[in-house]
Amino acid sequence: MTASADVRSPRLGLRANLGQFSLLVGVNALVGGMIGQERTVLPLLAKEEFGLTAFTATMTFIVAFGSVKAATNFFAGTLCDRYGRKPVLVAGWAIGIPVPLMLIWAPSWTWVVVANVLLGVNQGLTWSTTVIMKIDLVGPERRGFAMGLNEAAGYGAVALTALVTGYIAQEAGLRPEPFLLGLAYAGLGIGLSALFVHETAGHAAHEARNHTTSSAGGNADMTTGDVFRLTSFRDRALSSCSQAGLVNNLNDGLAWGLFPILFAAHGLSLGRIGILAALYPAVWGLAQLYTGGLSDRIGRKPLIVGGMLVQGAALAWIAATEGFSPWAIGCVVLGVGTAMVYPTLLAAIGDVAHPRWRARSVGVYRLWRDGGFAVGAILAGLVADRFSPVAAIWVVAALTGLSGVVVAQRMYETKGA
């Protein structure tokens, strides 16, 4: 079974598809909110209610989430090409509905880990699909701007929800009230997706009819194995983006799992921890409104290289300082660096990949990128247990800077390629 193209002649471009594009931005904000419900509360819940003291044990929920999300991203692209975008989006939301309920009722940490397995599937299907659908709609001209809007909505919602749940937890406790937001997000997400989102596979088919051969050298009818090898290893731009995405989410996994514990160990209140947990994704989200469009004007490579180096410097600052104000500065700079990279990497994949296998290439890229959550959680947990959380931050800072150097040496410019 294959996704059928729209029988009409679809028009590409943001203006021509503004209604559906705006709806998908809103849907992706709800997707981000599903992660945001955990950012402040769950690492603290591990210690306070379940008595976990080892960092590696605490980070198991991120390992589960990242591993499953990474694998689901890979299959999401293939499923989108085979069955269409909308069915995959609706299925992702259906799988996400039990997540907040399991977090509310969890009698053991195993329940929390299983809930994050489901959250990984939810995020892999829904976020991947909204990315693919927006790329389908806007065409090649404003791809960076479109990805900036998509990621701004998602991570803006992560930040806002992390902030709100921190204050809710401070006033009402760690459970159940903070997770009621996630339940509302899931209900609204599946309703909007099922009733109002339209299929976009026809837009991709329309673009494919007028598409020239990409710089990657792949033809229009590659197998999934060919797409995997090209995106992961063979093409210098695609593979550079894949490794940079992995390292980017490696440091996000560190921030998600260790930052709240580090801040609490220095006596910060739940409210202040919530502010710091929100600052990073808030700046990340809002700045993408500018950086995505900027990559359309100046190219992808400068922002990717610069963003990785800025992130490495921000992590080093956080490791070298103490206190709310210095850490707030570090979180802001970390958000800026991530915003330079995040939409730009997706836009670069869209630049190079042929429309007929672009969904699969996005899926492969997101397989590597979100595998970084699991790698970061394992690495940070092991180093933190062996040495200290600060040592873990230093290690990840060095890896992030090294990733920027790899992009500078290996990647070619994809804008207009």
C-alpha cells in the first residue's frame, strides 16, 4: 500500500498553505508539551518518591525514551512514505494518551520507564510527521524558516510546560497535578490531528515531479537501506548532520537528567529549578524563529558549526560556575547555540534528500539525533556516578565542541546545492 498523491494540483509555499501549516505548528506545540511535563518533575520524582540515588538509575527513563524515540523516528519516515502522513500522526497521539496516566499512578520506577517507552513512540511518530508535513507544504524556498517555526513551537511548549509544572509541583506536590497538563495535551492533540489535519503526501509528489538530482547523488527510487547508508555515512553533508544531531541531543539528555538534580543539590527551590529547566528550551524555541530563516539567507553550515561551538562553551560555563544567576546565563547561551543548530540541521536534510525518499532520510537523521538522548543519559550517568555531575558536564562540553570541528571539516554547504 502506498500513500496516494492528492488528485488536485497542490501548491507549494508557506502563503499557499498557511492554514494547514499554522495548524501543524499548534499540533507540534502540543507534542513538545508532552516532553515538558517531565523536564522539571521527573528527575526529582526519582529521588523523592522512588528513592533512587545512583545517577545511572535515575537516567534510565531518558535511556528508554531516547532509544525508543530514535528507532521510531526511523520507522516513521518509512511509514509516512508507505501509508501517508496523517495516519502516522494520529497513531502517534493515540499511543501518547496513557503516558500521563501512568506517571500519575506509577507504583514503581518500572512504570515510569515503561511510560517513557510509550512517550518515545509518541514523540517519534508525531514530531517526525509534523516535520515531514511542513517540509512537504513549504517547498524548497523557505525550508529553514519553516523548520524554525516548527521547532520553536515544540520547544517553546517544552519550556512553558517545564516552568508551569515546576510551580505546580512546588504548590501541590510532584504528583498528580503536574501531569494533568500532559493529559490535556494528548486529548487535544489527537482531536486536532484526526479532525482537522490534511494529508500532505500529494505535495511531496508534486515537488518530486519537478525535482532535479540532489547533491547526494542518490536517485529518486532508492531502497530504505540505500537511504540509511547515504544519510548515515556516504554523503558528507547528510552524515555530518547526523553526527551533529546525535551530539546535540546527547547534551540535551544530560541537561534533562542531571541539571535538576545538580541544582537541587545546591539548595535551589522547585520554583527556581523550574525556571532554569525552562530557560534553556525557551531560548532554544524562541531563537529558532530567527535562526531558521537566517539559514535560508546565509547558508546552513555556518550556523551548524557556530551553534555546536556555542553549546560546548555554554556547557563549560555551567560546569565552571555555581549559583542561580551564573547557571541562568549558561542556560540562555546553551539555548542560543541549540537554536542555531536545530532547525538548520533539518533544513539541510531537506535540501539534499530527494522528495521521494526525503521522509526516510529525515527518519534516519532523527534516528541518530534522538539516539543522542540515550547515549547522553548513559554517558552522563556513568561519569556522574564515577566522578561527579560537574565532571559529566565537562565531558559532554568537550564532545560538543569536537562535533562542531567535524562539521567544519567535513560538511559541504547544502543551501542551493
